[in-house]
Amino acid sequence: MLIGFSHPDAAIVLTCLSYYYGGLSDQQIHASFEALLQSDCAMEEYARWVKDAPGLPVAFRVVSGVNLSNVEQCRRDVFGPLRSAKSIIDFYMANIVFPKEMKEFPNKLSSSGWDIAQEKAHPTTGFSGTNDSRYILPLSIAQCELLPQLPTNAKVLGCLLRPENSFVDIRQISDTGVLDAESLVQMALSLEHPVRVILDVGAQVLELQNEEMVRKWLFLVPDSTAQAAIFFDRHNELCVLSRDGTVELFLTSPFAKQMDKCIVFLGGANLIGTHLDLPEDSMAIVTLGPGLTKDRLMQACWRLRKLGKGQSVVFCGSVEVQRKILESSGKIGGTIDVADVLKWCIANTGPQARKCIPLWATQGVRHQRRHVVSRNVEGGFREQRATSILEVEALSLQQRYGSEGAQREEQILLQNTMEKSLVGRDKQLADIRAKC
């Protein structure tokens, strides 16, 4: 996902949405005024700000009426009405954010999983709870299918297919059919069995930060059900929110040993590698999102270490996701069960792996080039050799999105084996091409 978010278009869109939804801080508005006063058309630009801020007092509807040195007055009367005005947000992004943040270098050096798993004197080992990604592992490493572990996938699927697990139609909770923070909390409160855990593997909670989500949930839950909420903060620290509003680190909190008094919200990357000793009767709501794969679903559900031994899950998704699940199962209308959810996730796994192949191959070719250069460094790592492993960073729109972009990608994947920087890596290149 991080790779997708680093795409220039995605970065620009997400930046715009962040400011449009969150507005500007006092410091950002102050910086906008400073930039405005240095421009040649301050009055015309400020008129656009005023038009988008109907609540701005009359005295401040001309730029000369704003005294930035009077900080208290600005915060009280000026900054508030302008905070969410689209025109000032556009001005701030165009003149302050993008000129600084959207710069790029002509070349770059990169690294990938291929470099971690490169051939060494001693073997490189790793661990994965699932084997769905074995097809796109670097060629220098292979997954060992240990005989005792072969039934693992089936065991996890078997746990999910037990009768205590179920699917809830979002239309029973939300009239709009949208799965968001509000509907998730309502679902957690309305189910017959108390819900202690929400696993947002489908990334459906977009409008609230983790702390805001658990704060909303905790204060609607009866005291007898929970006294605190566990979540990851913006710094990826596991924290606890108590009913008095105090936030503290999980490791130093007394609730670390009182999990039966806590509710838990986990989402995104925090669903992998997080272990909490949840009560044996815990029930979790698991959200489903577009294109969800079996690997991600299994990783999320396995936060319940005693799944099938008292712990259970309830799946839910938006109306659109429900439609996709029904199509995958070949059902026309009707109800969705857990088997339908699993079938849909398994069907998504293959296409997702195929989408990863071009990036996998590109990283593989680049690794082979770096490997050749690094093995020929007698007499020092000369500038010419260092230059040979540089990758182009700055691309024109035509190169990035036009036909040249496709040709460039093809050139990377179908690199001539006689190229000097890839001499001796013919077999590896052939193996990479074989998967493309």
C-alpha cells in the first residue's frame, strides 16, 4: 500500500483531501497571510478568501484590516472563519506546500527485499504466518514447506468456518449502506454478544483517527463492558485511553494486565505482528474492503489467537463489497455467509499477485545490476560504477504516463543480457522473465 501512496497522483490527491477535510492550522493561516502580503495581487486573492468565508467579520473583509501582529485578535476573529475556506487552502498548497514538497532529484538509489535476501555465506531466514506471497519472493530465497506446517492454511480457514462466526448485512445497521466509523460503533453496540475488538482490515474508518474512533466507541459502551480502549496512536505506539480521558502507553498501563476490561481497535499495518492477550470469549468485528486478499484477512483474524477456541469474528462490508461477494459466489441476492467471504478473498489473491509481478521484476533487474557492480570494486568504488546503478527519478508526464512509460518498463524487464552492467546474470534475468 505504501508503494501506491507514493505515486505522484496519489500523493497530490491525498494531500489535497487532507487539507480540505482538516482545514488549516493557525500557523498555516499565518504563513498564508505572509505569502499573500508579498504577492502582487494581494487584494484580489484575499477577496477570494473572503468569498469562501461568509462568517468573517466585516472589519476583516479587506486585507488591510488584518493586523498579524495582534495574534489574539487574529486567532479569535480571523483564523476561525478562514480555516476551512477552499480558496485559502488552495493558496497555501500552491504557494507553500507543493513548491517545497513536490521537488524531485534527477536520479535516485533504491533498495528492496531482493537486497535483504541476496545470496550470502550464511543462509537468510525469515518467517511468515501465510504462504500466499511465496510466488513473489526474491529468486535467491525460497519458502520451505515444513511438513508439520502444511495444514496451517486449512486450519485457519476451518476456524473461520465454525458456526460461531458470521456475516452481518450492513443494511441492518446503516440506511445508506456505507460502512464507516458511525456504523461500526453502532454495530458493536447492537450485536447480542458484546464486541470487544474491531479489526479494520478493510480500511473503512477514514474520517477519524484511531484515538478519535476509540474515544467515540468507549463512551458509548457501558462501564460494565469496558473501562479503557486500546489503540495505536499517530506514532504507532500502542496506547490505552481510560474513561477519564487519560492516554498512556500500553506497556506502562495497569490495563495491560486487565484485558477483560478493555475494548480494542486495530487497523492498517498494525494488524500484522500485534499480539494482545485477549479474553477467551472475545468477539471481533472484521471489516472487508475492496480487493481484500486471503493473506491480509488471515493476518487480521489471527490477532485472535484463540479463534475457534472461544473467540469469534463477525464480518461486515459496504453494500458495494457485499455485491462483489455475491457475484464471486454466484448468488443472485440472498444472504452472505462466511464461506462466501473466504471464497471472495481467495479469488482476489491471484489478481493481486499478478499486479505485483511488474514491480517485483523491476526490483529484481535493478538488484542484479547492483550485484554486478558491487562485486567489481577492486581499487575502490569508482564514480563511474556508482553512476551505473543510479535510477532515473525525474520523468516528464509523457515518460511517466504516455507510451514511452510502457516502453521504458518493457526495457527494464526485457533488458539485453549483453549489457555490461548485467554480465554474468543471464540465468537470473531469464528466471525473472519466466515469471512475467
